[in-house]
Amino acid sequence: MVLVIEIFLVVILAICVITDVKSRKIYNKVVYPCLIAVFIYHFSSGGLEALIHSFLGFLIGLALLLLPYILGGMGAGDVKLLGLIGAFKGGAFVFQSFLYIALIGGVIAVGIIIFRSGVLKSFFYFLYSLKNGVRDTSIVSKGSLTATYPYGVPIAAGVVLSIVADKGFFL
């Protein structure tokens, strides 16, 4: 039955990634019904103890992205999606996923800074200016540091990586 839950989770993540990439939104009409279904599933399959475990996972998932949301670096849909993941798989899983999510998100952010800002071109100009005795410190443009991207992508990738890691394929 765990495999069915994981397949359902991956399908929900795929839907959220598509909507996040297309419209930069993770819709409540996807997250809330799934959340209710997950709570009902856990209660019916494991009783009150499983429901509490699921609810604690939900709270942990929300808490992990609450500060970035408050600081304006994250959308509310991303926070609710991580809460949903916690409700699906529990607190330990959502925390492990969060570590993968943060790493993947950081790599994507660095990639965006490099490719959107023309930092490679600036870096070569910087090296050229050092060689010729001129000091140029404008490697990264200010606009590239405020660039955003749909965080549903690293959330989904981190969760899939966690599922694969739990199955013992690596790590």
C-alpha cells in the first residue's frame, strides 16, 4: 500500500510542477482535497495514531518553509505543498526531503544567476581586466540576484530523490 501512496504523491507533484511552471501557482484546489484524502486514508488505515503522525508531518512541512515565506522568498503554495508531503509521508521523510530540496534549489538558483546575468561573460571580462591591470568588480548584475523561479520543481525533485533514497537505490 505504501507504493500506492508514493505513486499518488508523485502524480500530485507532477500536477503541481506543471501548474507552477505554467502559471507560477500551486493551486489550493489540488492541495486541499489531497490533504483531506491523505488524512482520511491515514485515519482509516492506522487509526488515530496514524492520523496524528500524518498531521505532525503536515505541521513540520509547513514549518520548514514558513520563514522563507514570511521573508518573501517563497510562495504560499510551496509551503502548503511541503505540508502536504509531510502529511503523506511523515515528519522524518519531509525533513529528509527538505534537505534534498534545499540542495537542488540552491543549484538551480546558482544556475539562474550564472545564465541570466551573463556572469560567465562578466567573469571573462574580469579576468581580462585583471590581466591588463584594470579593476572591474561587476561580475553579477543586481537584477540577476532578484530573479525567481518556480520552487515546485526542486520540491518535486527533492521528494522523488528521497523516495529513491528510501528504496535503497543510493546513499
